[in-house]
Amino acid sequence: MLERAVHPSPPSALAGIVTRFEAHGRTPLPKHARLRAALADAIEAGELPLGARLAGERELSEALGVSLGTTQKALGHLVADGFLVRRHGDGTFVASGRRPVGASWHYRFYDRDGVTELPVYTTILERAIVDDDGPWVAALGPDPKGYVRLVRRADVADRLRCYGEIHLPASRFQRLMRFSEQRLNDVNYKRLLEQEFAAPTLSAEGRAWTRPIAPRVARLIGAAPGAWGMEIHITAHSIGHRAITFQRMIVPPTDYALRVDYVAPSERPAPRRRGA
């Protein structure tokens, strides 16, 4: 019987995680969010190589001086975000492949059966601090430090590509500029903002138009020159109905249905199946 090769993380990795966790102690984040950030940083820096097995949950908890529940919560978030993978009976490992975005609100396309949601992978293309005028100013309000602009492409099950721009007030979210590309790819930004900035998304609203796709955007998503598509503007709100993100989403011509109710995953009714 063949045994799976297991590559434990190097002993120095645990010390590096402890150092990073203590460094994050200067932030107001809760302990589980600090641990999640420390582990993500260690993965991105190569201290925890792809495929490496992490120290056990109790060993991590003891080294960091945190409760087992705190460690389990941090690891659970990293598994959900695709940084880690759990293998029953073996342990927790650094994931070696991309994972689709989980619990999306906006990129929810249905397969032709009208029931199955297609997996979505996102790639960050550009990011910058901008102070130009645009619909995000009216949606988010003025900000003396400008706005963080994240440009990304969404690949829907290798069948369809969409374009997206996300604007956020720089006064609150400028730290996103220091995140690695790996950390911004294939990520649910609502979950990221809640975990890293204590900014949960509680509601969203959108408007849509049919417009010509700009040549630059058409090239990025593989749309035909001169094609028209659906342009959607989405404003997301946090506590106190405060606007925290403005997203411009462009969908090229497609026969895959897009769900646009912007209901949180936990509040969605179960999908009806044919014959039900």
C-alpha cells in the first residue's frame, strides 16, 4: 500500500508565525484575525511552502498563547479562502492550487440547467490610489486621501470572462495596497474586508445598463471588438448603512444567467430543482 508523502513545515516556520503574530498585535484586530494574517503572510513569504503541513492546532495554540478555539477559527477562515486545505487523518496543509471564490454576492452565474452555480476565479490586474472623479465619489462620499482602485478579471468556469473595478475609501482601506497579489486573487472581498478591517458588508444595491464595451476592457476579457455588454454599478454598505465599496462590473454577451438579487449567502433560499 502506497503512503502519501508528507512534508512538514520547517521548525523555523513556527517561530516566524509567532513573530508575525506578535507584530500584528499592534493592530486593533481580534486574535483570530491576527493569526490568520500572520499565517497568510508566512505563506506568501515562502516560509510555509506549498504542500507543507502545518504544526498541529494545539501546538500552534501553545506557541502563540491563544485558545484552541482562536486557532481553529483562524485556520477555518484560511481554508475557506483557499490558503489551506485539510486532509482527514493527515492534518492541515498549505494549498497548492487555486480555489474558486466562495459565497459570492455578485459573480453568480448559472449553468444551463438553471440550478448549478458556476465556479468563479478572480485575478487582480491593477491597483492604485486614485483621486479622479467618477461615480464612486457620489456613492462613497469624498475622501481626502483618494480611493483604492482594484481592477480584476473574473473567469467563470473557463467559459466566460468579466471585468471588475472596486473602489474603496483610501482613508480606511489603503492597507490593501500592501497585500500580495496572491492574497487578492480568488478572494471574497466582503469576507476580506470583514476579517482585516472589521467592515462587514450588510447590504448592496445596483444599477445596470447595456453599453458598448471599451476596447481596453474588451481585450482583457476576450470580447469581440465593438461588442456591447451589461455594465453594473454596485454599492455595498456596512454598519450604519455606510457605503464602503463601489464596484463597476462588465459582463460580455452570454447565455449564462446572472443572479442579481445581492442577497447574503446565509439568507438565500435553497434553489428550486426541476420537478420540485
